[in-house]
Amino acid sequence: ECVKPFTPEKAKEIVMSLQQPAVFCNMVGDWPALHWNVKYLSAVLDGKTIQFRVGLNTVDLVPQFETRCSYVEATLEEFLAWSCGQPSCLSGPFSCYDSSKYWAYADYKYIARIFEDKPEIFQDIRWSDFGFPGRSGKESTLWIGSEGANTPCHLDSYGCNLVLQVEGRKRWHLFPPGDTSFLYPTRIPYEESSIFSKVNVANPDLKRFPKFRNSTAHVVTLSPGQVLLVPRHWWHYVESIDPVTVSINSWIELDADHEARVEEAITRTLVCAIKSAENPSDGDLWLNPTEVEATSHEINLQYLNQAVSAYFKCQKTSVSEQAHSSSAAAEQRTGASCKRKKREAGCEPDGCRILTHGFDFSTSKAEELQKIPFGPHLIQVLPQSQETGSMGAVAVESDGRDLPCENEGEHIGKLPRRRKQLVMSNDCKMPAHQMDSDSSPCTSQTALSTNDLLDCLVNPHVINLVARLLLERTGV
């Protein structure tokens, strides 16, 4: 039997309370999913094709957004042969792309979708060990990439993130929520629930983005058998550093997601309304390939109203539950301390909990951090300056001893978001390096573009204020 360093209850407590990235070790040694290397997955999929995003291995000052990439449909067997540089790829789906010049990434693949005819495989992933019973591969996504494959720096609007590394290594560059203004957030390209950075954090243009100097990177190399916790609203840029990488993740719902859904609905309404007013012939690739189409203003308003209704429904339920709990506790309480009262008021149902804006929990948070059992089984991802003082990675390496031991609703992926099938052709006439080289706002010093306006209008700080005002108006 594999003895784990944390019980499910303790692991969940860490995941839900820790506000900085950390790596869990020795928690998944008995998971069958640790055998999910590309060769194994290729045999399981048995010739089924999946979509790969193809990008250029280049040192550029501009992030390689998904709108600048090409897309191909291929089997994992074809991908593996191509990534190894085998001659058989000269006539296959990757024939237009020299493996020494390009990388390929089958990212954000819903396990429930690609293995829909093999549901038994969902049980290979056991997030119940982290305190989330019932959560398996059905609520997870799969990422398969070649060396150099990367995800542009962004933050996720919803939840926190648990990431299991299965094959190869990935390097994560993480930045705290407080660095948002230093990362020059943008919603172009637009993708529901993802806020991108204009900065290529691996090769920043400090002349154009001088405030990036003030950011604090937390860099870690994730090895097979390790699980990374990415807390809510932490920015991250991820790159594959081995010939082939496989990782699995699941987003965990949080209380603040109810307000975040309202903010996302406001953002979608504004972006779609303003960008659809532009002349389509301008050719601005503002909609990320993950979003099949720009939804109508009517649909976006419906989405906004649903998000607001859900927020107040959850708040009402939570207040009712808390009132009942407080009333029952009051009958038993005799001279309870103020600290005890605050703790009881914070006891919330698991289903949906009230958002506690305006309260000062700084003391309790500090106390909680002191209780976090950092050590060989839970490793802090420290600020880079504390470890290297340069752009080198802080590696949390595995020696293999933490590898396999011998012997809810339909919320898949990023919570309410539904990653759509990409409707893009496998056109060898449009390789990545011929795509638009800069999807960022116009660099002219005299003419402001629509994207310049949107960067200000849907800035996360502005949207948060608008959401608060809207909820205040609706709640009156």
C-alpha cells in the first residue's frame, strides 16, 4: 500500500487555503494515470486523431498567441514520429513543419471527450486523494506537447488549478495576482475565462513594457509524479522542456467564482459588441480559435443576467444557512470569544458559499500560512530572486522515488467554460510564421485603435468595479 504524506482532508485544506504556488510530492504514486505516456495513450486511442496547435520555435518579443499558430489533425503515433524526427513524417499531417523549427501542442483536451467510448479510463485519475471525492478524469483535461510547446502568459478567471505531470518536464513561470498591472493584461485575443499578458515573459520587451521589471517570477520545473498547485488568479507561462510532455489538470471551484462569472459576462458583452462594430475586412484576429464565433449581444446579455441571478441565489442560500447555523450555535454559546464568533460565521455549506468581501482576514490568513506543512512532500515555489536571481528555473526535481508504489454536474475543464472544437483548416499554405506577427494594439503614437480602447475598458480592475456597481444596483 502506498502511504501518502497528506490525508485527503489535509490536502484539500492546503489547496483551498494556500495563496502561493506549491508542489505536492509522493501523493500520486499509485495512480494508474502515471502510465499515461504518449505511447500508451496512442495505443488506447488506436488511430483516433486529435488537433495539434503548431507554433514556431523562435525568440520573439511578441507572445505567440493561438491566433498566430497553425492547426493540424493527427494521431498520437504520427505526433510521436514527428517529434522524434522520423523520415516517415515527410508525407504525414506534419509534413509542412520541420520538427527542428516548430513545436506542436495538443492542449486543453477534455478527457471525457476524447475517451468518451472508454469511460473506465476516467478512474485512472484520483483527485479524491486531494479531498475532492468523485472528481476523476471526467473533470480533467489532457495536455500533450513537444519540446518548446508553450502556453502564452495568462491568468484563469475561475478556480484554482491542480496539475499532474506524467511524462517529461514542464517549466512554469508564475506571477502573483498583485503583479497584474506589470504584466499589461489584455483581452485580445478574446477567450472566455482567460486574461492574457501582452508580455512575452520568456523574452520581455522592456522598452515597450517597462513595468514588467517590477514583476516577481516564481519559476519551477515540474517533473513526472509531481502535482503543482496554481492558486486563484496567479499568472502563468508554461513551456515543455523535454522532447515529449504529458500533463493532466483539473480546475477546482472557489467561492469567488460566482462574482468572476459576472465579470466575465460583462467582458464578453463589451468585447463582442465593440469588436463586431469594426469593419470585418480589417482582418484583426481578435477572437481566439477556442471561441468558434462571436455571440450576439442578446445572448451575451442573457449570459450576464444568468450570472447575476446565480450570484444572488448563491448568496441568499449561504446567508440562510449561516443564519440557521448562528442561531443554533447561539443557544449553546456561553461567553464565546469574538474570534470564535468569526470562525462560526465563516462555516459555510460546500455547495455555494457567500462572498466575504470587505472583511479583514489578514490575521487568520497569516495563522493559516504558519500551519502549512512545507517540507519534502510540499515544496514552496519561491520568488525567483530568492533562488537564482536570473531567468534560470528553480527546479523541483524528482529522483524517481515518488513514482508509482508497488503493489459533479457537467463542469468539465475551466468551470463554466466549454472549450469548443476549433474550426480551422489544416492549410499548409499558412504556417505559423506567416501569420499576423503582432495581434496587440496599434503601436502608432498618434492613432488609438479599438484594441487600445478595449485594453482600458475591460482592464480587470475596471471590470471588477463595474461588476460591483452592477451587483449593487441589482441587489437594491
